[in-house]
Amino acid sequence: MPEPVCVIRTGSANLASVVAGLRRVHAAPEITTDPSVVRAANRLVLPGVGAFGAAMAQLQQASLVDAIREHVRSGKPFLAICLGLQLLGPASEESRGVDGLGLVDSRVARFPEGLIVPQLGWNRVEPADGCRLLQEGYAYYANSYRMTEVPSGWQGATSQHGGPFVAAIERGAQLACQFHPELSGAWGRELLERWLAASVASGGMPC
């Protein structure tokens, strides 16, 4: 039976590919902008493509910021994708003066001068010891900004583009990826399967 998953509509995400990726691993995604639905959800997905400031403005306008913070701080199953990972930080160089969700303490910065940006295509993901969901492999990226270090309290994986940057972080049934698992072939599908299985094992109520 498909597992219910709530997907936040940020106004800056390719929801069709995220929804299709979740359905491939036998999840039942429900797209929402309703804070009460987010608060009631066990499994929550925060996707994003585009500008940091625009995405945070959408979350503020929909009164979703506190609901997302409560969900992540509670330890309930959570998945962030691409810009969704960057939004977890306190701020980003992309949109100076705009506060992020402040759920992790790591700087979000543009790739150094001289590099091709956006980084567009496949790159190797190398997980640190202690990662349970993340495994070595190749993932699909489309990003000009990146988180520069794995935040305290999380396990993480790195990729290389002019030096190491954060590919993804995990903590229990919570996973945040700079890459797009839904576009990363069999490797990405298996990662989504592991995340979904971890969310079921966590024993929470469905969405």
C-alpha cells in the first residue's frame, strides 16, 4: 500500500518530477500549502528550484515557516531537495538580508569565481562514515550555491566542484540533498526507497 507523503508547494520547484519520483518508490504524495496539513503530517518533503529569497517569501506568505520548523525539530521524517536543503540554513549569499529557516548552522555560499555555474549534471557523492541512508554513487545536480560544511548533529556526504561541498545531510529519518534524487536514476530511486523505509520504521502516524 502506498505510504502517504506531504509535499510542500514552494512556488519554486519542479513538483512534477518530485511527485513522479516519490510514486516510483510507492509513496502517495499530497501537495499542500496548508500549515495545518504540514503540522499533522508524519512525512514531509520540502523541494525547491530557483532563488532562496523567493522561496522563503512563498513560505512566509503561506504561514508555513513555523510549521516546517516544528516538524524538523520534532525529528519526524523529512526530506529536502536542492534549494530545500539551502533553506534549512540561517541565510544565503544569494539573497542577502533574507532569513532562512535556521534549522541547521551552515553557510550557504556561491561556488568560487572561475568555476562553471550552475553546476549542471552528474557528480560523485561520497558519504562520511556513519551515514545510513546515503551511499556512494553519482547524483544529478543543478546548483550555483551550496552549503559549505556539514552542520553539527548531522551526518553528511560531500561532492567536489572547485573543492568539497555538502552533497547531503542525514539524521535518523531526516534527509536533505543538494542534488535531485528524483532525477538521479537507479541510485536516486534507491536512496528514496531507503528514506521511505526509514520513515516507516520510525513508527510515526501517516500524513
